[in-house]
Amino acid sequence: MASKFVMVCETNNDAATTASEIAPNVASNPLTTGASAWNAINNMASFIQTQVLGRGIKVTYFDTAVSASTTGTFTDAPVAAQTMSINGVTFTARASGAVANEFNIGSTVTATATNLAAAINASVTAGIIGTVGATSSLGTVTFFALVPGSAGKNIPISESLDNFTLADTTFSTGGTQAHSTILSAGV
């Protein structure tokens, strides 16, 4: 499994000032999955390095961060048109023909769980995209924060699906960060 880390930066400047100072350094390098993503990260790291030299910034680095998660288990099929909500986004069960933020009820609990996880992973709705992912196994769906560490610890989740039980109302499992290191100057 790949290593994950979370870096939190705090600055004494307001958000607009910080954004305006970072933007020129990364504007020509959009954050993508391509090679230019590394250039953007490198430029941001260079900016942060200059800020640590006395303008008041605290950088906290966490390695071995674990994503927050929770599970939900199907014991039988839900009823069509029933819903669940993840981080304020509604997902609706459908007998067939599911489209965005909908999932088809399968012929087994395993198929239904697989369809729900696929719908979450395919969602392009704010609150889900870049925030929440899902996997499934034997009728159980694992919902997890895409950003490891405490950032996803309190993502809300609820359901009104027959034959489905959530382990919790938030992503309460995991969400930990170990081996933290803090570098600060002027804070």
C-alpha cells in the first residue's frame, strides 16, 4: 500500500492575501495528475520555504496518516427511490436505469453494494468528488475520506434505506495522524 501524508499550513495572513501570493507561483502549473502537478507542488513548496523565513507560518507534517471511514451493510435489497446522504449529497436507489448520484438495486446484496460504491466513485458532485470514495465486499460498503488524517473525521452520512445499516453517522473510524513534525517561524 502506498504511503500517505498530510501537511497542514497555517499563516498569519488572511486567506485572500495568501491565495494571491501563491497564485503567481502555481498559475502556470494546474493541479492535474500529469507531470505538471509535480511542478505545482514544487512551486508551492518553494513558496512555503520563503514564508518560513520570518513572515509567520507553521507547517505541520504528518506521516502514516489513515483516512477516516465508516461502513454500511445491506442485508437485503432496499426499495426503489429510497435514499442515503453522504456529506450533504443524496444517492437514490433505482430498480434500473440509474444515472448520476443514483445506484441500481442488484439481484444480490453484493451487487447492490457494488453499485452503490460505483455511484459514489463516479459522482462529480461537490461534497463527493475529491472528498469521498467507496469500496464494497459481500454486501458491505466502506465509505472513506480521500484525504487521509483528521480532515475527513466528521464527514456526515445518513440513510433511509430498507435493509441497510450504517456503522455510524460520521466517518468515525481512522482519521488518525502519527509521527507529526511541526516547523514554525513567527507564529
